[in-house]
Amino acid sequence: MNRIDGKVAVVTGGTQGLGAAIARLFARAGAAGVAIVGRGVEKGETVAKSISDETGVTARLIVADLADIEDVQRIIPEADGHFGRVDILVNAAGLTERGNILNTSPELFDQMFAVNVRAPFFLMQDAIKVMEREGAEGRIVNIGSTSERAGQPFLAPYSASKGALATLTRNAGYALMRNRIHVNQLDIGWMASDHERALQLRESGDPDWEAKARESLPFGRLLDPEEVARAVLWMASEDSGMMTGAVIQFDQSVWGGYDGQAPAPAEKLLP
């Protein structure tokens, strides 16, 4: 079950956190090769080597900055050149910097959309061409966020970018049905990733932030990258069947449901 035997996968954000967990699980699930994409050379090479040593599967690092369109457009050709095909693309990388509707700069807005929307768009474009060339029933999984429905006030550009990604997922899923290329999205909630831990510690200065957060959550913990990776593997495997154009929520909340009055901001928004 949930096998991807003989498939070649490209995973952005694959040098840490969720992306690394996905790449490692793909290798364990029978992938013929995995290309992990990230900016950090040393960290990426360490992750790639550990995957190869553990599974015997070739894991290749592609160093790229997703904010740079020239970097983006050489990722799939490099993976294709090394492995000879691309069957699976996972857009797991994402920028999560803070900003509300009043204090977000044009530079942050542009960077957010470059990484979270433009990069997945053109990676999909290039991957689809390779899948078509090989006659592959390819599978693309975009990592979205529950924030795409509205999000918190301090995540305005992030939420907007994830909303755009969800629309892109549905559009591409519909457009590619007769090509038999599946495009789906997993909207994840609050996850205990490497980046989130660093961000929370930087903002709060509280080393116990995660323990305090766990106390307030229905399931008593944050999402774990390993469990999210298992859901991504299912979406990337034949076990997900003909599903395409789906945007699935994976979180401990039900959007639209509330106890008592509908939620409202805790305070007035200030620049």
C-alpha cells in the first residue's frame, strides 16, 4: 500500500522539515530516485546522503532559490537530466514571513508570491511537459495551508498566496484530466517544523512555547511532519486513485464551525 515503486520525484523544500520527511518517506516507499530542492548546500548534501545511505535510493540535491525564476526553471531539467524522467512533483517549500494588510511591504508581498505561487506554477509547467513526454500518469502535490481560507491578520500576504495556490491546484487539476496528470493539494495547519520552531523562538523568546501551545490544542500536540508526509505519499501514489483538483484540509480544526459566537479579532489592527 502507498508505494511509488520505480517513480522519480522532485521535492522542493526537501533539505529540511516537511520536505525532508517527504523525500525520505518516498525513498522508503520504492522511489527510483528523489531530487531534493533547497538553498542550503551543506544541509542539503547531508539530507541527500542520509537518504541514500539509509535506503539505497539515489537522492540528488538541486541547489536553487525559489524566489529566482531562473533557478526555478532549471530544477526540472536538472532532475530530468539526471534521472531521465519525472513522475512526481511535490511543492513543499513555502515562505511564511509575517505581515498584515497595513504593514506588509511591496518587497515582502512580491517575495511571498514568487516563492509560494510563481515557483509552483512554473515547476508544474516544466514537470508536466516531462510527464507528457514520457506518457506518465504523473502526480503533483502542492502543500497549502488552512490559512488559504482567510488566515490570521498577521499572515495577510501568506494567506493570499496560499489562496492563489489552491485556485491554481483546482485549475490545473481540471485542465489536465484528459492528460491523466493528477494535481492535488494538502492544506496543513500548525505544524512543528524546523522553521516554525525557529520562528516562534525568535518572536516569543520563550523556549517553552511548544509545550504551552500543546496545552491549548484539541489533540494535545502540533502536527508532525512525519504524519503529513504519509498523507502526501498517499496523494502521490496510485492509492489515491483518480482524485484530482482536490484541496484537502489536514488540521485539528473545522473551518466554519465554532462554539458560541463567531470568532472576531482580539484587537484593533495597527500598522
